[in-house]
Amino acid sequence: MEGLEIVEYNLLQLENEFTIGAEFYGQHYVDKVETIKISHVPFQKLKDITTQITDGDHGKTKYEESGVLYLLSESVKEGYIDLNVGTRYISEELNTELKRSELHPGDIVLTKTGVYFGKSAVIPIEIARANTSAHVAKITPVETVNSYFLSTFFNSAYGYSQLRRRGIKVSRPEIKLIEFQDILVSLPSNGFQSKIEETVIKGQEVLAKSNDTYTAAENYLLQILSLSEFQPSINPINVKKHSESLGLSGRLDAEYYQIKYEQIVEQIKSTNYNSLSDLVKIKKSIEPGSAHYTEEGLPFVRVSDYDKFGLSTPDKYLTDEFCNENAELIKKLKPKKETILFSKDGSVGTAYMLRKDADFITSGAILHLSVKDKTKIIPEYLTLALNSKLVQMQAERDAGGSIILHWRVSEIENVVVPVIDYDKQIEIAALVEESFKLKKQSEHLLEVAKTAVEIAIEQDEETALEYIKTNSN
């Protein structure tokens, strides 16, 4: 029996919560619940401090060009709502039908399935009304419980561990609505809860500044290229000769030849530009296969684990056995500082530049781009250009002919990239780096709030408040 983890429970200890799965009683999970129970901070079950626990639409939602904001699970981050990803719109009529899951300021959203499992945020005052999908839980606390505190508790070790133990499934994590009810929630004083809200909102305000700064960099690039007012053609008809279409590109799908794609490429080519392959070295990664996935080990970054603003904690890791057997290959595949991660499958064309050498490898769906000549093009500038609509429209054109988006490397190599005046590249790069500096500050504040909740449970509120005071500057 040596090496096995054994936790012994008497039936009387289960408090009407009898679950057969052994993982539910893992020592890590049991310890967190026991700490909540013996802490000086009072606690209650979630069902006793909420007026509603539900989730979003289980049907096949029809999206619209405009209307009521509809949040997918990708939008829900730890501590904030990201409107840059995972947002759609539904009609007023459909929203009325989905009244149960309509969201308003103060409601808590929490991802309950799949890749984005276990992330929680509060609907801010800026989002007056929205709706959401079946993959997202909607939780409305009673008036005496602060939404920002409760959301932060879910993101803390004491909330997430309970979500995770109830969400353990064979293929992917999933927590059902009925399983939310018995989650234990520590409830410190109202004053402490308000301090957590203050810290989270401060983090969100800094994040808003970060987003504004990044948008300013994007707009400056479009201004330099005289594309600030660019409106792509909506004309669906474009007549082409064989030599200008199939004979040249090998593509038969009519969508590829839409006028709007020609317009954006022509605009870029009216300035100084290069093909991407002239600017960077392109390295492919590997796909080890699910047999080598584990819950700890070498981080394995997939397309879902990053966006243009940064990396999130990966959902998958690679086993020690696989890493030992492929040690030399893995050493070569770990991306270095200033490598640009660039997705070719799924969410194609997403670029993110590493600010330091990485201790992970990426999936085969992510290419590694290394700038050949940094005196010609700055990596930070190139990353922004790749994420701009200038390149995103080329990605949409090339990968749009398949059900599951796939951008061939041969097409990526031929992407046209504007190479603007170097001094202006420096200005754009400075804005990008200022944006990332602010984002890091925002993440720090949200982490401070989460850690303070844990300190209050493990020690006392005074120590937690001192921690916030010391670490919030």
C-alpha cells in the first residue's frame, strides 16, 4: 500500500453529501474543506446565501450582428469579464425567452465546464444587460453578501478546490448546478468583503487603462497606413478569370475571392511591406497526444491557453516519462524570449510575444516566429501587426474554407505585413509594452485580493488587510 493516498471517512461525516468517486475524498480537497470548517471565519453553504443558481442557454443559440450581449465561457476570466474574446449577440426576442439566464450588474458568472472551467467574475456596471451559455453558471448572492468577495472566494484555493473536486469527470471537468449548492463559503466581516471589492475594482480599472493603451497602439498603426476609416466592401460579387483565381491560388471556394480581402492586401502593398517569411523564421512544434497528458509536469500550452494579451495557466501537462524520453527535442522546442507564438488552428492568427524564456512547450497548432533582423522590424510591433485586422482579414480569407479553421503554413508564409518607419515602430512598441506593464499590475492586484481571502481564512482579517495594504501599490 506504500505510496497510495488513503483518506478514511465515516458515513456519519458525509453530511448528506455521499459521493462514490474516490477522487472527491482526495486529501488536498478534504484539507481545504476542513480548514474552512475549523477557521474562526464563519461559513455557510452556497444555497443559503444566494437567491439564484442557474446557467445559460442549452439550445442552439442563433447569433445576430447586434442586439443583447451574449457571453461565452472564454469571456470569463479570473476577476474580470474580457469583452475582447468570446462575445456574441442575440436578438431581443431570444433574450426574452432566456430570461432565466439574463445577466445584470452584480451577478456572478462562473465557468462550469471544459477548458475554461472554474473561473469567476462579477458582471460590472458597464454591462447593463447580457446573457450567457450553458457552460457558464449565473449566481446571484443575497444582499448581505458582496458579489466581488464571493467571486474572489471562488477563484481562491478554497473555492476552486471545491469546484474542482465536484467537477472531476473522466474526459473533462464539469460541475452540475445541483453540485453548487453544498459548496462551503467562508464569510468574513462586511468591511473585509468591501475591501476585497475595492481591490478587485482597482485591478479592473488598471486593466481598462491597459486595454485603452493597446487600442491606441492599434489605432496609431491604422492611422499611419491611412486605414483608420477603412470600411471593407460588402459586395458579395467578384468576377475572376481562371488565371486570376484557381489557376493562381488553387482555391475554388468563392468566399476566398471577396473584394474586401483584395482591398486590405492592396492597401498594405501600397506601403512598404514584406511577406512574413522574409521577416521571421518559422518553427513548428509537436503534438504528443493525449496519452502523455497529465495534471502536473511540464506545462503544455495549447491555443486555448493564450490570447494576444497573455498566457493563462495551461489545462494540460506532459508526463515525466515523455519528457525524459524526448529531452533533447523538448529543449529545442522551449521558446525563447521575444519568440512570437502564432496559432494556425482553431482561433487562427493569434499572436503573443514572450517577454522571457519559457519553461513549456506548445502544441502543434502553434507556430514559433523569430524575427530575423530586429533592425528592420521590432518584435513587439510585428506582434501587434499580426493581431491587427490587416493580418486577421488575411487569416479569415485563407482559413475560411473549412469547418474547423486551419491555416496552412504555406499560406502563413505569404502573409503581407506592413513595415512602417522604424521610429514609428519604436513608438508603437512603447505603447504595447506600457499596456502589458499595466496588465501585469492589474493581474497583481487581482492576485492580492485572492491571496487576502486565503489569509483571512487561515489566519485572521487583520493580517489579510495588512497584506492588501502592503501589496496594493
